[in-house]
Amino acid sequence: VQLQASGGGLVQAGGSLRLSCKASGPYFSVYSMGWFRQAPGKGREFVAAIRWNGGTYYADSVKGRFTISRDNAKNTLDLQMNSLKAEDTAVYYCAAGYRTQTVVGAREYDIWGQGTLVTVSS
């Protein structure tokens, strides 16, 4: 599986963006998928994940504002981001982990996309 993230851009605080991650290759449905982000000068942090066999998980900082979803028929992963805040500004990465059960740690994922920049102006 290879991953290609898209959908980043510049948005005002309070606005919305939808990130997408297109996967190429077989067996997408048996990969747990996650979104991580890295703000300038900070480490990579977990944002949201959807496990291959069910279940969605969110960082407390985005719970209630972001929604992760996947379409196994189309090999796509999405992240709908609403009520964006300046602190959401970061490069967002999608990641895939084969049959991963634990989904909140970056080390659980072995395939990463190239990242897409989200900038939220206040």
C-alpha cells in the first residue's frame, strides 16, 4: 500500500476542511488507518484513527470537531475537520498499519503518506 494525502489549505478559524488519503495497492480493508499531525517545532501527534475491524478513535483536542471515515471500496480515508482553530495548524499525515489493533501510537504504523499542510488563520 502507498498513500497520497490531499485537501490541505488555508482556512479561517471556525471554518472547515476535508482531508483525503488515497491508498494504492491491495488489502486496504485490513489496514488500520490513522491521521497524525506535526506543527512547526513540535513532535508528531495522533489525531484520529479507524481500525481495520471497526472502531474510531480521536485525540481529546479534536473530539467533537473532526470525523474520520474510510471507504474500502474506493481505498480512501477522509478526515472532516470542522470548527478549526489556529492550534490545528500543522502538516497532516495519513498512515496505515497492517491489522493494527493499537492505533494511537505512531510506531504502530509502517506506511506513511507525504503530508498535507493545513493552515488556520485566527
